[in-house]
Amino acid sequence: MLTITICVGSSCYLRGSDELASALEGFIEKEALQEELALAGSFCMGECSTGISIKVGERQYREIRPGDAEPFFYGEILPRVREREAGCRRTG
């Protein structure tokens, strides 16, 4: 399972991290990826001045905005899920 961790510290919260989390949750449900993706919150990821911080697995992203949810999901997250699925089929 791939974990998406969204900063919910005060700075990110004020920038809309809860709205971003809700949007990502909607895309996870739309694509029926509840078994492959998990959402988690984290207090302060140390990038307060750069915008909302997100980690997808071990890779950290900065300056994500609620309006970026769809392109971020389909451009960054979904390809990683598909990559993992392909790797499991090759080794499984």
C-alpha cells in the first residue's frame, strides 16, 4: 500500500490542506484505489514557508494547492500506483 501523507500543521491547514485531502480522497474513491492508497495526516513536515507539503511514499512534494489536486493525482500519484502494480505482476 502506498501512503499519501498530507501536512495538517497550522500553515498548511490555512493554505487548504483539508480541502486538498478531501479532493485526493475523492479521486482515490473514483478510481477505486482504496486497497492501494492510504491517506494520512502529519503535523509539520518542515516546509511551512513553501505551501502544502505532501509525501507520496518517501517522495516529498511542496507548494501543492487544493486546485492542483486533480493534475497532482493523475500526474504523480496514479502513475506510481500503476508502476507498483506492474512490478507486483512481474515478480508475483
